[in-house]
Amino acid sequence: MSTRPHVLIVEDNKTLRRLLEYRLGKVYDVAVAENGQRALEAVEVRTPDLIVSDIMMPIMDGFALLAALRSDPATQTVPFIFLTAKSDDLSRQKGLKKGIDDYLTKPFDVDRLISRIGQIVQRSQLYQSKLNAKIGRDFSDRLLPKEMPVEDGYRTVFFSRPKEDGGGDLFDWTRGEDGSYLFTVGDIMGKGLQAKFYAFSFLSYIRSTIHAMLRETVSPARLMQRVNEMLIQDAVLEETFASLLLIRWEPGNNRIVFSNAGHCRPILVTPDGPGLVEHSDLILGLDPYTQYEDRSLDIPPDSALLCYTDGLNEQVARSGAMMGEAGVALAAQSALGAQQPVHALLSWLLQRSQDPQFEDDVLVFWLQRFGAAGIGARAA
């Protein structure tokens, strides 16, 4: 589909309608309608970025069309220009009170009309961009925790940087009655506000599921099974696919138990080198009969577990290839002894990237165990 703004012309005069279609069509994607009723039908097919409409038309006039659009939440903000032979102040004032963006009288200069359309569309797009960014930031605040667990002998670090209005990365944690912690790391397939909305809804499901089931099970695999069933059964989220990593951390036993539904594989970084935590099952939302498994892993002294979303491994290196798991593992190894390990990790990757910034959302969870000598929990 074209990226040019879409303009709908509503005019009952065939000659003028064809003239406007021809002239505006050099700059915009144009659709035409001969009256307000036909215009509403065209809007149902594709919502325009702006409407240019006559006032005096048969069947449905311009004021009736404007009223119908403003009464529908889906179209009430579409910019609207009246183009009419009526030049009296009464019609002009009535149009302005109804919320039109401009009012041009016939005869008119087509070049001026084209210029005015461009100004109004640009203003509308700027407003929408700022609104999307604000909504995206609000969703991000709701998707991400304000603080992290504190346990002797460990450091927990979380970092997130959405790209523009953000996508569907999510992270959450809760503490169980037995002193263990359950971490949720996920990624909704998609970009922008739609993915952010689904991530917010999805995280709500996960939270409610975990809180409801923690009294009967602490198994990440059983929790994953239930989340998968709910995701497939829910009408709102039935077309949503997500990767998810559920980790139960037992600081007293220096152990984690995890279940992975197609998410980026964690990396265990030890003094001897990094290693992938291999196991992964099918992503959520595809098959209601998928069986998920619990796997356990000990965290050795002076080691760290790195969990992340695909903004890291899909970052393009100077060679033109993606960093991949191997690149992220090398970055994690270089960060193990750093005072600010996540900062060191990201800096290592960017220094070797084509782009000086990350091309996608970035989310990192770093769980580090200090050595037996005891360094104490250091600041992130």
C-alpha cells in the first residue's frame, strides 16, 4: 500500500470532481464520492487522512456527512475541509463550529488547496505521532517493574529501552511465600502500539494466572501451560503470538527452574566462559496441546544469568550479519566483572554495530551471584 496520505474528495459536480481527482492525485492517494452517503461507504473501506467536501449535495450534504463522521469514534478526528460556492459568514461559522479544519470558497486556487491539505495532514500526523509516543510511554511504565529483588550475595539488574513508541517487550516479577522469585520475560510478535497494547493485556493475564496458581504450584511449566491455554481461548488475544520465559529463582539454593516458550535462550556466564541454556519449547498461542517442561540450573559463584529480548541478537554488526547468540554471549562475558554489567554489555555490542543505536527494543535482565568470599550486592 502506498505511503502517501489518502484524501477523499466528496463533490457532486462531475467535472470538478474529476479535476480535483487529477490534480490532487499527483500528490496524494485520492478516492472520490458524489455525495455524503457514498463518502461514508468509502470511509468504511479505507479511513482517509483528510476529507475535502462540498456542502450542497443531493442525498446527504456536507454538514450531514461531517456530523456522521464526528459521531463515530473511528473517524471523529479525521481532518475536514469544506469546499463550496457558499461564501456567506453563516455557513462559514456553522462549519467552524462543527469542527472543520478549513473552508475554501469557489472559485478557488487548486495549488492553494494542495498546499493547505499538506499543512493540515502534516499537523495531524505530528499530533498523532506525539500521542502515540505518550501512549507508548504509559504502556511501558505499566509493563515494567519499578524495583528489583534484593538478596545477599546476588545482584539483580533490569534495563529496558523501547524503540520510539515501543513494541511488545515485557518483564515482571513476584515473590513467593517460600522465598523464591518468579520472573517473566516475554515478547509479543509485532511492533508499535498494537504490540504494546497486546503486551499489556497479555501481562495482565500472566499476572492473574500466576497469582491464582501459585498456591497450588510453583512450576514454571505448569504456569506456562495455563497461560498458553488462556491465550488461545481468549477472543481478544486469539491472534496474538508470544515468546515467554518463566524463571523461578531460589536464592537460598543458588538455583533456577525455568520453562521457555520460544524465547531467546538465556546465557549462563561463568569465569570459564559463556554457555547457552539450551532448552526451548514452542511459542505461545500456536497449539493448545503443547507440553512445556521444567528445567533446572545451578548458578555457580562469580557467575551470571543473562535473559534478553531479540533486540540484542538481531542487532546488525559491522560485518553485515546479525550479532546472534554468539555475539551476545561474547558481550556478556566481557561484562561479567564490570561494575555496571548491563551498561558494559550494551556498550560492547554498540561498539561493534553498524548503527550507533539499537535498531529495535532492548530489554535485559541480569542475575549475578558473587563469589564465596562475598563482595556484597553492588549497585547496578
